[in-house]
Amino acid sequence: INHWFFRKYEPLGATFPFLIIVAQPPAVLVFGGGSLVSDLLYTYVVFLCSLGLSIVVYRLSPLHPLAQFPGPTIGKITQLWTLWQTLQGYKYLYHKSLHDKYGPYVRIGPNEISVIDAPAVQKILGGLDKGRYYESGHHKLTPPAIVCLSGEAHADRRRVWNRAMTTASLKEYEPLIVKRALELVSRLHGHQHAPIDFVAWIDFFALDLMGDLAFGGKFEMMKDGQDSDGLGKRIRWFVKASNVVGQVPWLISTLQSIPGVDQVVREFNSFGQNLAKKRIENVAMGTKDLWYHLADEAGLENEKPSLENSAADGIVALVARARSLCSAQDS
């Protein structure tokens, strides 16, 4: 009954199901006349084993909607296997090995499929709602970035991003790119007779550049030769935490309700808003960087984006830098 109920009425968080599951064995003993002390452990074991067996049998049976898709048995049974692969940091290699073995469509979780079929990409991205994975980096008290939105709200925000990524706009970013590239070459040349951490310097370059584009600069990591404020470390931690929590989205609302846990997302959002305010104060209106488009300084939208929403999208640019850079370095 529990399995059927939660499968039909999927909860948005883990708190309610946890309380229901914990409360049922004692309730059965109380109303059934059993000994609450001596029989409680036995009742819990029987109850949890029965529930687990029901879930496993259903997920491996032909009755499951994804039964036709191949994949590892452990992945079909539990999402915790994917969570473990994510924690190891090599999920992309694991997924590649699965596709090499099973083909373009692989069932990697009880209700999750990995797809590498190029013709299907447009249909998936253009016709399906986003999964709850994208909620992992958003807190209910902070404005959502474009990656967390769907439907009309996403389309409205996407327009400013489209203008920011046109050929003409990218051409306008070239002076900032050239400036930072020359600075990188100069800094590396100054260390030509000593060993350097090239990956770290590329990281400094990317952060300085995206800081210029999204918030008018002010990071200056190449100048300092180090991540003085710990920004890069915070972004990498945020990316990893979002990836991990995104594998078990039913835990997101529960984790965010714990005092202190939600503080990371909220501090990251406040950090972006502070950068946005400095960009407005210190950079001339009309300077055509990425912020120019995110904040709709040209006034092309019917409703101008709020500072909070534009700052959230600016943070997306920084985080995207981290994701892209990590992927390139791993390759």
C-alpha cells in the first residue's frame, strides 16, 4: 500500500514519507495489541523488508514504464548508485561505459534515462519539462536563474540571453577577451623559469574574464596570482554540491529546511547581488558586456528584469565557466 500510494502521489520532499514510514510499525503494534517494546524491532524489519522488496520487484518488472530500456540492474533498483558515481567524480566516464555497452538509450536510474542520440536532443530539450535536478542550486527564498525556469518564464529570460549570444554581441566582447588573454600570457611569461600550476592559471583567467563580462570585473586573480577571496573554490564546491544533491531531488526541500544548510545557496545569491550593484555603480551605462544584455539596459523588454534576477543569471555565467572549464580540463 505504501509503495502504491507514493508511486501514484509522488511527494516533493522526504520529510512526510519518512515520518509516515517511521510511524506505521508502532501504530500497527498499538492497534494490533502487540508488545511495543519486544515486537517493535521485528515489526520494523518486516515492514521495511516488505516495502523494499515491493519496490525492487516493481522496478525490475515489465510493468515499469522504462522496462524496455537496457541498463545496469543496480541502477534500475536505486538512484543511490548514480549518487555514488557522482560522489566519486567520474560519472561522465561511467555513463560513457554504459553507452558503449548498451547503446544510445540507457536506463541509469529507476526513473532516469541517459540519451546520446543526437536527433532526439531537440525533441527532449524543446518538448519536455525540466526534471527536478535543476532545483538543486535554487532556494525558495532566492530568485530563480534561467536554468531553474521552464515554460513562459524561461522563454522570457531566454530572450535576453539570446541577444547576449548573437555574433554581433560576441564581437563586442573581443576587447575584454584579448585584454585578459594578453595578461595571461604576460603572467605565464614571468614564470617561465619556474614550475607553475597551469590549470590554476587557466582557472584565474576564466574567472577574471567572466567577472569582466558578467559584473564589470574586480576579481583580478591573475594579478594576485591566487584565488585570494576563495571565489573559485566556492564556485567549485557549489557546482559539486548541486550535482550531488541533484541526483536525489526528493531530498532538496528537506535539506533546505535544515538551519544552516540553506545558507550556502542564499550566501551565493547575495554574493551575486553585491557584484551586480558594484557593476551598476562602477561601469558606465550602455557598456556592452554580458550584463548589458542580462539587465536589458537597451530597454527591449516589455518588463525590465529585476536586479535580483539579472544577478542570478550573472552567477549562472560564472558557474557555467566552472562546469565548462572542468569538462575541458578533464578531457
